[in-house]
Amino acid sequence: MPALRRRDFIMLLGGASAAWPLAAWAQQAAMPVVGFVSNSSPEAGRIAAFRKGLSETGIVEGQNVTVEYHWLSGQFDRVPSLMADLVRRRAAVIATPASNLAALAAKAATTTIPIVFGVGEDPVKLGLVASLARPGGNATGINFFAQETTAKRLGLLHDLVPNAVRIAVLVNPANAPTAEAVLRDIPEAARAIGLQIQFLNASTGREIEAAFATLVRDQADALFVASDGFFVSRRVQLATLAVHYRIPAAYPTREAVEVGGLMSYAADAVDSFRHVGVYTGQILKGAKPVDLPVLQSTKFEFVINAQTARLLGIEVPNALHLLADEVIE
């Protein structure tokens, strides 16, 4: 009898150990899925900020939610099929923390799955929401004012390099909503401060190299890099080429300045990703997008790389030193 009991115990233990992975898998499969779609390449700080926002609502990735990260790295042709797949699999939330194009694609793909966006333009004009206070549909999120900061960044580049008159503006035509906004807004901002603008297109690494060859041939005085996730993913290439050709350049994110870019001015991207995480968490807990007003960025960063300025022979005025949120030595 004792032997039988021992054998039964061993069989019971073995069965439990075999069943546990299945139970764990079932629990994982049963968790709600968030489809996270970003224009850029994986950025540790932005991922951490999104997760922090989730955690502020009691949502922890891997415990009570599964997050599928989709990094486009400029491959915008993937967006329609990606959104269709997320809708087909009934994702609990679609989060597009820094992409006009992805937000619009999500909105076109579903009227029922909640969408939490981060966009650089007025989401009412984009057609994502009825109003900021009352979104009125299945989408809400944050506006990080790329349109407004574009003119400010151009002005700061002029203040840093006052002798630069001929400015090359790099845009990504594959990201149509953002490119169109830059093409519309930059000429007016340039005229206001007496600058001449030349637009250059780039959607691949080779096209970035070709754009630099063109701006050097045409003797541009400085480069203005438009806000675009693809350019964020190619920031090392951009900063390296700018220093190589001794071209002062202004970038849309601090990450570019951290790897050797001259300067940046924009809304705090990390803060924006955190807000998208908070709203995503609140929706997973039962909130409805229609009840969550669209947020507006309040944190902006002006960052200068002093070492790059010295390499380019640029003396940073004291006024800009004082104005900058950070000067990287």
C-alpha cells in the first residue's frame, strides 16, 4: 500500500508539472493584446516610458497584458496589412505613440477597437477625433505639436548659425502626412526670418547619402531634418554625415544630439510615450476613448551638443546656453 501511494504521488507530481506550462500558456494567451505601432526603431527610453505609463494604471506587461511591438523603421508600406491583422485578431487596444500615418491607418481599419495615438498635428484636422475635449469615437491620445515646434526649431537653428541663409530641409515622402505638413509650414517660417529653403527627399539610407551629396553640391549652409520616425532610426548616419561634411544640422529629437547631432528642439518624446501608456492602461481597465480628452504636450526640450559645435567651428551664444534645457559636453 505505501508503494502504491508513493507511485500515485509521483504520477500526480509528474502530471502537475506537465500541465503547468499548458496552464501558463493558456493564461498568457488569455491576456489582452496591445498592438504597439511606432514609426521608429526600438528605443529603450521610449519603451520604458510606455511601460511606466501602463504601470501607473496597474497594468504590467507580461502579467496582465501582452504588448506586441511593431517598429516600422520607415517601412510605411507595412502599415495597412499590419492594422488589418491587429483588427482581425481583435487586439484590445492599438497604440500609435508617434505616428500620424499609423494613427490614420488604425482609424481607417476599425471603428470599434480603441486607438491611443501620439500625433504631431491637430487630431481634429486629421479627422481622428471630433474635438479635443470630446473625442467622440474610438480614438484619443496626445498631440505633441510637431507643426508648432518646426518653426521654433528653424528659428533656433538660425540663432545658433546666424550666417546660414540657404537651408536644406530633409523630408521623407514615404510618410505623406508628415511630409505634407513640413512642405506646407516650413516656407512661411523661413520667409519670416529671411531664409532660403531647398527641399530634399530621402526614404532610404542610400537616399540620405544622395541628399547630402546634393546639399554639398548646392552649397547649403545648414540642414533641417524634418520630424519623422525613419530619420530617428537613421540618426547615427545623419549625424555622422553632417559632421563629415561640416554641415550644421537641426534634428527633431534629442536622441540625434546624443549621438553627435548639433541641436534639437521638440516636445519631450519620452513624456509623450508615457501618456500613451497611461491612456492604454486606463482603457484596458475599462475606460472608453470617448471619455478621455486628447492631451497636449507641455514639456519641450532644446538640446545642444557643445562638442559638435566646436568641431564645426560654431560658438554657441551665451543666450542659447542659458535657454537650452541641456548642453551635452
